Amino acid sequence: MFDKLALLGFGDGGWGLALLQGAGITIAIALATLPFGLLLGLIVALGKRSENIVLRWLATVYTTVFRGVPELLTLYIIYFGIQIVLQKAWVSLGLPGNFSMPPFVAGMVALGVVLSAFSSEVWVGALNSIQKGQREAAAALGLSKGQAFRLVVFPQLIRVALPGLGNNWMVLLKETSLVSVITLPDIMFITTRANVATKEPFLFFGAAMLIYLFFSLISAWGVGRLEIRANRGFAAFGGATR
Amino acid sequence: MSWCEYPGYLFGSEVFQNYGCRMASGLWVTFELVVISVAIGFVLALGLAIARLYGPRWAKAAINGYTTFFRGTPLLCQLFLVYYGLGQFRLFWQDVGLWWFFREPFYCALLTFTVNTAAYQAEILRGAIQSIPRGQFEGAMALGLHRWSTLRLVIMPQAMILALRPLGNELIVMIKASAIASLVTLFDLMGATRLAFARSFDLTIYLYAALIYLLLVEVIRRVWDRLELRLTRHMALR
């Protein structure tokens, strides 16, 4: 039993280093997706609250589609779809050779689009919680619409949206495991390869589980800390009032 | 022409027509996987949530560990651990006469999904039960109701209404997540679509599959909205 644990080590024939690199890729794609997905989500949320009926309709269709289609399917459509479109563009531009879609970018776009659809719901909820008076007061002070959003609404938004966005992050972290199917060498990809090479699936998938669990626990702790920080000044939420 | 070829015919898509029947039987596999795992998961979750709240300390700790573990790791990883990992102990399963179970990707996916959704549903039910005001327990106690009767007649009916929406979301999450069953050689809707793409290299087949999933999710969402409206019709301000 214990001699098999050496397979997870860093010595000769050990997969320790590869697993560590895989964990790095998992974190990298999750972190790269996060700002893109959240920002897009905020834009979609603003679209949903827009006075323009076409924008509202577009935003609603967007969220309905990307919340309703399985992430795996979205990933395939974006990976192969962009590949085909860009390949055609590549050829029509008369460039030599073939265009190949980097899996990291495809994964980032697919996960980001899904994240934006889910986070837009959180943003809408948070936007609704900001009272109208805040915007009116900002307007009375002579702030432009953009300034009012950036300086008055947004700082208050973060506090309300944080629990929901924290949840989105946890889901995203686990969803990154899907990018292994488009050959991005994340934890799942490395463990699948290790399984093929060593015929020790229980050991390697068990190890992968523990790595993901570790990331999840760290994230839960981190989100908790951020919430405490965002709620400072709100006695009811455990923050100190001065 | 058999009935399952019609949608493809109507859309004028050759691939969709050719693989319509495979996708229809795939849809049935998806349906079986989701309905069975969510139903068994719900029964398990009821027990887990109650034991998590009112059980002995060791049970609380064990259930806490269980939900943290299964909610903190990807479903794909869990599926591979069950299908490939537990399949590794073939001799053991043959000895105890369970090899027929762990040999089949369908049963492995069913087991994984059930265990996974039970963890999520247990947390949903725990939250719902916990948000019932204390006064409800005290009122039931004052009426001389037994602990189990309190739970069954006073607490659960109210908690289930609160849990209805998140449970509906969990059902939708499971429908979408079931697509990964195709990665352990199972021909669910996603699996049938992957096969069609691998043979035809026609990307539009993925779009038709997306449309089917979308339709499925939208129908469930609307039915669930109706259900909620119906079950809460006695409540004011709804």
C-alpha cells in the first residue's frame, strides 16, 4: 500500500510535480476566468435593468441560454465553434498552415460566459437592493450617471453581492475540471494520464479530490474573510461600529 | 420514417435526422439518471438533514464531513473515482457479489449522482428547517406534540415550501451535470451527440443538443413555478 504512495511523490517515477503543475493550471484558469466572467455578468445585469427593451430582451435570452445548457456542451460548442470560424478566417486571409485554438482561451471563454450568466443574477439582486435615493442624491450633488455608479452605487453593491459571487467562484473552481476534456493539462487531465500510465485510478483520483477539496476549503475561508471585511461598519453583520 | 427522425427532418438537418433516434434514446438515459438519482437523493437528504440537526454529535460531524466533501469536489472527479477507482478493486467486488454493479457505467453514474445530489439537497433542507422560527417548535411543544409529530406535522410542511425553489434549482443543475456521464462511455443525450459529432464532424448537432437541453430546463422551470404558486396559494402576499 505505502509503496504506491511513492507514485504521488516527487522522486523517480513520482507524479508529484506533474500534479502540482496541474493544480497550478486549475487555479490559473479559474483566476483568469473570474474577472472576465464577473465583469461580463455586471454588464449583462445592467442590460437587464436597462430602459431599452431590446437590450433587456437580449440580456434575458443570454442568461436563459447559458444557464440552461450544460457547461460541457457550452465548452464543446465554443472550443470547436471558434476553431472552425477562425480556421475559415485564417484560410480566407491567405495565411499559411492551420489555426489551432488554444484550449486555455477556449476554456476561459466558455467558463467565463457561463459564469457571467450566473453572476448577472447576483448582480441584478444586488442592484435592486440599492435604494433609489442613493442615485437621486448623487444626481443632486451633480454627479454624472457614470460617476454615480462608480463612486456611490458600486461600493455598496460589492457588499450585498459578495455572498452570491463567492458562491459563483466555488462553482467555477469545480467546473474547471471540465476543461480537461479539451486537453488543457489541469488536475483532472494529469490524473487521467497518470491513471493510464500506472493503473492506479483510486490513488490518483483520490488525490485529485483532496486537492480540489483543499482549494474549496481555502476559498470558503477566503470568501468568509472578504465578507467580514466588506461588512465592517455594519454592526448587524458582525463588523465593529465606531 | 420513425418518429425520432422527424425533428431533424423538420429542421432540414441531415445529421439531426440520422442521429435523432440515438439522441432520443440518449435523452431517455439522461432522464433515468436524473430522476432516479434526484429521487433517491431526496430521501437520503431528508434523513441526513434531520440527523445533522437533531442527531448525536458524532452523526452531526460525520454528515458535516460528507456534505463538505461532496460539495467541495467536482462531480467529474467523483464520477471517475467511482467508475475507474472503485472498479480497480474488481476481485473484491466479485467476492462480495457486487461486480455487476460497479462494472456498469450506468450504475456508477447513478451512484455518484445520487451521493452528490444527496449532499446538496441535505444542505438545502437543513437551511430550510433552520429558518423556521423557534416559536413554531415552542407552540407545538405547548400543544403537547411529540418531537417526531412536531417535525412531521408542523416543521416539515413549512420547511418544504421554503426548500421548493432551491430544490427545483438542484434538479436543473443535475440535468445539466448529467452530461458528464458521457465521459464514462455512457450514451446519454450528450453521449449520443458526441458520437454524432465524431462521425459527421457537423458542429450543428451540438447546437441541436443545446436546444433540447434548454427546452428540458425551461419546461421544468415553468412547471416548478406553477407548482410553487399552487403550493403557496394559501399564503398572503404571493
